[in-house]
Amino acid sequence: MEERSQALLSLAKAKLSRRITFWIFISIVVIEAIILVPSYFRREQELINQVEEVSAIQARFFLQTSKLMKTESEFTDLAKSIKQDTNIAGWAVEDAKGQRLAQMGEIALLSAADVRDKPIARIRSADGNRYDVAWNGNQVGSEYVLIVRHNVEFIQQELVTFVWRIIGLVAIISLFVTASTLVILGAIVILPILKLREDLELVADSISQEQINVQFHSMLAPRTDELGDVMAAFNQMYARIIKEISERKRAEATIQKEKDTSEHLLLNILPYAIADRLKQGEKIIADGFNEATVLFADIVSFTELSAKVPPVKLVCLLNEIFSEFDGLAEKYGLEKIKTIGDAYMVVGGLPMFRPDHAEAIADMALDMQKVIGRFASDLGEPFKIRIGINTGPVVAGVIGIKKFIYDLWGDAVNVASRMESHGLADHIQVSGSTYVILKNKYNFADRGKIMIKGKGEMQTYFLINKIIN
């Protein structure tokens, strides 16, 4: 019961229901109006004919009897015998020449001349309240003409009553037919359409919530008509949409996964800021830095070790060592540049400038010594590392279009490389420029001046440890 009431309420609220109701009602009213207009005139004519028939009986009696009258007094008495009922407003008798012989009540608009060549004449007044009829006695062998004026005011009242009766009947029929049609159409068409609308709303929710198995209201009752075909097509369309959305999401997930993998690989090769600039379309990236600290490190005697260790094991060992170095670079916020064989290069102060770049490099260098010491102890091999550090202006960037890397150029880079190659095993050799920056925070040993290829004599220092306050 509650479900039926809810359905009727939905039917009443539906715009489609109101529109259908309105046009059905208007159509019925128009049809009834078309029928009513001829009915109105037929009813009017019926009432006039009824009035005329009553008077016609008296007219035939008068005209048939008048030919038997021999004296004028008898004729006058016969004329006075014409009944003047409620519908007769007046009458008159004329002879064939048009002479009026007797008259009573209102004067009619007709005369004997109007029926000279015909048995009867009729005329209605302009306001419709009077109806005159003239009968020619020639049809019954009489030489007289009887003219009767009728009062037909009641006809207008009768017609008004008739019209209102018809209007009431039309309204009842219209309401009944409209209601019946609405109920039938509601059950067959409108309510299924409303359910289909609910299903469309359900589709939006199910798609946003990624629901695949959805029970649609419009499909609960199977239909074999055109609307059933529409609902079946809707269900098939939804299935296709869900399938395509699922396939698209799987494709997007695959693309995103591949994109993340590519992004990860790219960030393993290039700094984030540089990779972002490349993705934005920059073709050549070259930035100058007034000051950066460059570190070169080389594992001493690693070449001799490669002759005694299988290549795969050697690569795995080098990977473990450099992975530890990569962790240190990430720990101190430094940028790894590259590895060449058993050599490792890292820089501080770029691509984003930081004022403590020299300190970060120094801390990493000390930790690199500890890492190598741990590996030497675990493997029983005499691992040692040689490290060189220099501070100065550099140019950093990416060039080329294939297998490109983020690299450094400048005299400061060359000096840092010389600090490593001219250094001693198990020592961290720094240039004078780096020493000046770190001398108040770290302990150094003065090595003195040494000959540097391409530079001549240079004052260098060995970094010992960090000063602990």
C-alpha cells in the first residue's frame, strides 16, 4: 500500500504527468466544444419547432373552420377563439388582399403579402425574443391568412441551462477520461520513465563509486514493448560504459606505472629541478655557480683486486660500496654526478645553492672512509680510499640528446680531480680554498706544497676529523 501511494505521489509530481494531463484535458474540452456548438443550434431549433407546432394546430383549426363561416359576426367570434397561451404574444387575421380583419396583442412583422406564393412564412426579431409565423389558408381552401407572434424569450434561458448542463457533463467526462488515461499511461509509460530517470542518477553514483553490479529499478519488471527495448538498450549501454571505464582505468594505471618508473629512472640520472626543466622543453641546460665543493674518490688497489675476483662478484661488491656512498649523498643532501670505474664523484651547492656545501662534502668524505673501513674488515681485503676535495666556481648542465647526464665543468673540477689523484691512500686531501672555509670547524694536517699537473705548486691539507664543541 505504501509503495502504491509513493508511486501515485511520484506520478502526481512528475512534470510529464502534469503536461500529459493538461493536454488530454484540453483536447477533450476542445472535442466536446466542437460537438457542443452544433448541439446548441439544434436545441434552439427544436424549441422553436415545438412552439410553432403548438400554434400550427390552432392555425389549421382556424383556417379550416373559417371557410364555413357565413357572417362577419361568426368569423369574428372564431378569430377571438384563438388561444393566447404563454408563448403567443399576439395574432392577426388578414384576407388575401392584405386587409387586417382582426388583431390581438403585439403586431407581427409578417403580413399576407409574405405568404402570397407559399403556404407558410417565418421570421425572428433581431433580438431573438419574438418569432412570427404566417399561414396561408389556400392550402386548406380558406381565403384568410393567420399571423401569430410568439414570445420565445424562454428559449435563451433554456439554452443557457442546456449549455451549463453540457459544460458540467464535459467537465465530468474530461476529468474521468483524463484521470483514467493518466493512471493507465502512468503505469505503462510515466512510472517506468521515472524509474529510468532514477536509474540514470544511480548510474552517476555507481560510476563515481566504481560499482559494477548495479540492480536497476527499470529492469525489475521485464517488458516486451518499445519502452522495454529502450530499457534493455540502456542496460547494455551501462555495461559497455562500465567495461570501457574499467579498461581505461587499467590503461591509465599501466601508463601511470610506466610514467612513475620512467620518472624514477630519470631522477636517478638527473636532479629533480633539472629533470623538470627538461620536461618543460628546455633543450640546453647550463648554469654557472660562483661556488661549489667537488669531491672525487677512488678505491685504492681496486684494479689489482679485479684480477683475483670474478667479474660478477666484483661488480656486486662495487655496487654495494657505491650504494652506501649514494645513501650518504642523500643523507647530506648532495648531488651525485657520476661513477667511472671505481671512481666516485659528488658535488655540494648545486643545482640548488646551499651555504654549507663544503661542510656537507667534508662530512660525507669522513663517512666514506668509515664505509671503506667496514668493508675491508668484513671481507678481509686491504681496501683503502683516496679522496680529493676542492671549492670554486663551476658550470653545471646537460648537453647532448642521447645518454645525457648532469655533469660539471670548470677549473675547480679539474683541481678537485688533481686533489684525488695526487693524494695519499686513506687520506682526504683538500685545496686551500676548501681549507679556508672549513679550518675553524675541522682539524687538518698541513701537507705543504706539492706539484700539481697543469697548476704548478699548490698548498694542500689533509682533513683529519670534525671539531666537536
